[in-house]
Amino acid sequence: MNTEQLLASITPQIYQRLLYAIETGRWPDGGKLTQEQRDSCMQAVMMYQAKHNENPDHMSIDQSGEIHIKSKMDMKKEWQINQGDAIFTTNPNQD
């Protein structure tokens, strides 16, 4: 199977499974990856990102095939939570 055939066969769902396997070292069913499987998954994920990653995250591969690195300021802006958008608040002194 050549590279183009491989990329054509990777669906977004398969990409997510491969990404999960790389991040955790295990397949979604719990089986452990071998080093060879990890390396192969990493290559497939990087090729997929280079072709499909229109809005790259920090430290992912962009469509030009380069590693996309965001500055600390850009990351803070992206993750900043506005005061009115609090996820959870509590008052420990409240009965």
C-alpha cells in the first residue's frame, strides 16, 4: 500500500483511534502497543495531519508538513476563560 492509498483509507474515526493509541500507549480495547505499532501509528497520524489539519493545534503537523508551534501568548489567549464564563463557583462559607 502506498502513502496515498494509506491516507485515503484513514477516516476521521480511525485517525482518532490512532491518536488515542499514541497518547495512551494502548489501543481503545485496552491492548498495549508495541514500539513498532507506536512508530507506525505516529507516522500515519503525522501524514494525516499534514493532509487534513486546516486548523492545527500546538505541536501538531500543519498542512505544509511543518510542526505548528504556538507562542505562549497565543496559547493564553486561546485558553483564557472570561470572568462571566466561569465553569464552577462555590462559597465554602455557605451553609
